[in-house]
Amino acid sequence: MTIQTKKITSPQRSEDLAPIDLTDETLNQRRQIFLTKMKAAQLDAVVIYADREHGANFEYFTGFIPRFEEACLVLHQDGKAFLLLGNENTKMGKVARLENQVIHVPFFSLPNQPMLGDAPLSSYFAEAGLNNLTKVGVIGWKMFTSSIEDNRQLFDLPHYILQALQSITSVENVADLLLSPIDGLRVTNNANEIAHYSFGASLAGNCLLETLNQIELNKTELAIATSLSAFGQQHNVTTICATGERFSHATLYPRNKQTKLGDTFSLTTSYKGGLSSRAAFVANNVNDLPEKQQDYLEKVAYPYYQALVTWLKTVKLGLTGATLFTEIDKVLPQKDYHWELNPGHFIADEEWLSSPFAKNSSAVLQSGQLLQIDLIPKVAGYAGVGCEDGICLADEALREEIKRDYPKVWADFTRRRDYLAESLNIELAPEILPMSDTVAYYRPFLLNQELAFYNKE
């Protein structure tokens, strides 16, 4: 495989983007499958915690997050549901996507708000029917995978809540029911969910393309970063727009710093369903690179992009995560390029759900999974490189369902596949559907909008 730079027309941006709501059928299906999993695990009930940053597991069943408060969903094996909500979220019980009984818990409100009906926190959980049960599962936001700890007894929700629960019942962490890369409920999606998530992934790609075109010499990060957001949609990661040295003064956010010739540059934006990210140089050509990095393309960027193409050509239905890991290690050896994270992961409401791609992973790739390409090499003395976007895996039946029920989404998938084949010479297996317009489109020199990487092969 040979990678080269070539004059390439930018991908077409998706037009007329609009959110696609999750249907009642989808929400009911989620609940029913989860109840089946609960029964198989012999769980009497499950408590799912939420706050603004860690609300996706809760939202998966309720349709909302508690914004600036905390909340818990208590779901019993018979399907009965209780929503434990703070002062400003009790109204959400009426619009939640599952039948529920609201229990007002003032502890979950903002600091120093009224504590009307104040009672021991354990009493609210008792009211939700948790006392004297044999086996109760707890889900925060994270599935632990320690090789030395008892992962069932590691908890990621606030201690005051855990303490109240443990005072009335025995609990264990069961986040794997939702997040396990092998059989977690949330790692596969139906046609409605894929269409729903395609909005955010497409929006991230659109924002990235627009922002790439805003990069000029002596322009501030603030001015460039404006186009990383759109439609007032909530980001699910911290946006990145950084020129030159990152994190100076521990700063994570765009600031009034101007681009300079030869700067490294990082861009990231993400919404529900997909993240788009790039790392490259503020340059017109190789001559603008720092003196000690004139061979950056050969040492870092070309090998990276070869691995990215390998990723896209290897991933397929029925593949084990370990196989993908091994293939990436062949073309981008971990011992030489020092990548530390798994070379890809699941994506959904949050940017990193879990990952099937580990050295000894037995997880098998399935239809309906949304996967993020996430390769981060680190080569001493050289700047980083990045071209991160997501894809969907869909078997023939799922593809036909998307084509029938969501023709606009299907048209975008088809157009993107054609662009990859015709403009970048990357032929995808039939089951791979690019979630954004920017998949595999990489400009190494950000001041040159015509030049991009090409798979000469």
C-alpha cells in the first residue's frame, strides 16, 4: 500500500440536516430487551444514576438527562419504573419515554435549594421498592475491566447515593449489561437509532470541514473555532481548536492565540453519534514544516494513514476485535508508534462507549454497531497526526431497512461511499456505512485546501 498527497476535491457537505427522533417502538424495544437481560442475570431491580456529564445510560431509557441536577431510574424486573428526581426535574416525569412514578428527592437538587420533604436518602430508595430485595444492580456510566479488582464491586456513582443503597439492600455494578463489547445492549442499534445518530455525526463532519476552511495565518483560535458549533446542539466532548503548543497554562479551550507558519494544529468537535477530529500542520507544503520535521510525512503521517486505510479495509461483520488490533499492529507497530488507546471504539450518545478492539478481545463485530476510528501514534520529536471519524456496520437486512425508512440518510451513506472509492481510492465492504462526509479525508497542510492524502495502492 502506497500513500501519497494529491489534489483532491473536498467531500460534499451533507445538506438539510435535521434531527431524527427515536420512536416509541425503539424505546419500548430497549426496555424489553433490558428486562430480559435483568431476568437472565437474576436481578430484582436495577438503579441507573445520571447527572449532566454522565446521563447517557439513564437517557437511553427515559429520553432525557437531568441537566444540572442528579437523578436515578429504578427499574424492577416486572417493568415497574420509578424516577427519582430533584426539584427542577420532577416535571420531566410526564414527558419521559417510559411509564413511571416520580419520587421527589431534594438531595438531587442544586446546592442550598429548598429541602422540602427532607428525609433520609435511603427512605426514597425504599419508597422505590428496593428494600429487602435479594439482588440489585447499579449502573453509573462506566464499565470497569480491572484484572485485579472485583469489577462488580467498583462503583462510579456518588458515595452518598451508594451508601444509602447499601444500607437497605445488596448491590453490584452491572454496567456491562449495557456496555459490554460482547453483548451489551447499547453497542448495537436498529435503523431508527442509526438514523438518529447520523444527525450528530453528519453535523460534526460539516463543522469540521467548515472549520478547516477557516484556517489562515495570524487568525485566532477563537475566530477559527466559531464554526465548530452549530444549531445550538450539545457537544459530547470538549471542543478543540489549538494552534502551536497545546495545554500551556493548563488551558483546554480555544483562546486568543494566533496561528503561525509551521504550527501544529488540532481540531475536534463531536455530537451524539460521532466525533470528527484532525491534527496536522499550519503549512502550505513540506518546506513550511519545522526544520527537524521535514520528513514528517514519511516518519509519521504516511504510516498513520496507511493504518487508517487498513482499518477501513479490515473491519467487517464477524471480525473479532483482536483480529483488527493485530492488523493495525502490523502496519503501525505499537512498539514503534507508541499508541496507547484501543485502535477504535463504539460511539453513541457519548463519544466513547466501550471498545471491542483489544489485544485479546473475543468481541465479534455485529450489524448495527457504530465504530469510531481512533489511532493516536506518538513519535518522539514529531508532531501528532489525526483523522478521526466514524462508521456504521450494517448487514443487508439493516441496509434495506435504512434505505426504505430513511432515504435521505441512505443517500448520504451512498454518496460518502462513492466519494471514498472515486476520490480517495478506498473501496469499502458493503456493510460499511460512513457516518460523516469527512471519513478518511485528510489534509496534511492546512493552508493548502486542495492537497489531501490518497491511497495509491
